[in-house]
Amino acid sequence: MFIFKIFPLFAFLLIAFWGLHQIGYFPERLNHVLFHVGLPSGSVWKPTWSDVVTLTGLITLYIEIFKSTRTSSISIVDHTLSTIVFVGFLVSWMVFPWSIGDKGDSTFLFLTIMSFIDVIAGFTITIAAARRDFALGGRE
């Protein structure tokens, strides 16, 4: 369980996306409908792989922001690794054609932006928490 505290979860998404590309699944099948759900309004919701990947990224972003509220030396390592993962996302998006696919899908870009938000939020929250801890510790 310690590995999840120190290792950024977005790295797993980056590795999963790359791995699914290697076996020929992504990005070609990102727009395939997974299932159909009938809604009370009479409409039918048809989520695609792209929707699932984006929702997974949002859940991962929530967990990563929650992790960034820690004020320990482990959080510094986590933020550093998150920055490296963001650079991996950014370079992959700019350099490798598999990150956008033939149809110019934006799913990987959304994951890249979520990774960027994770980095910025992590450093911002840690700095704010450190200022608060410093201010409270200095008063007597």
C-alpha cells in the first residue's frame, strides 16, 4: 500500500494507455460504445471507451489532490514524480501519433491536462499547508 502513497496514479494511466496502444486497442477503439443504458427520460446513454478513460482520469485526479494534502517528506517525492509523469504525458501527446489517433481524439490530451492540474494543485496545496503549519508553529 506504501507504493500508492508515493507513486502518482496518473503514471498507471499513462502506462495503461501506452500498453493498450501496443496491443492495438487504443486509440482505434476509443470511440467504441461499451454498453447502452436506458434512462427514465427515454434517452439512451451510450458510453464509449473514451468516456470511461476520462472518468477514470477524473477519479484519479480527485485521489491525487486528496493525497497532496499531506505535509510530509513523502509528499515532496510524490510531487516530483507527478511532475515527471506530467512531462511524460506532455511529450507523448506532442511527439507520438498514438496519443491522438487517426481521428484526432482528445482523450489523451484530457489526461495530460488532468496530470498538469495534479502537479499544480499538489504544489499549491503543499505550500499553503506548509505556510499554515509554519504560522501556527511560530506563535506562542
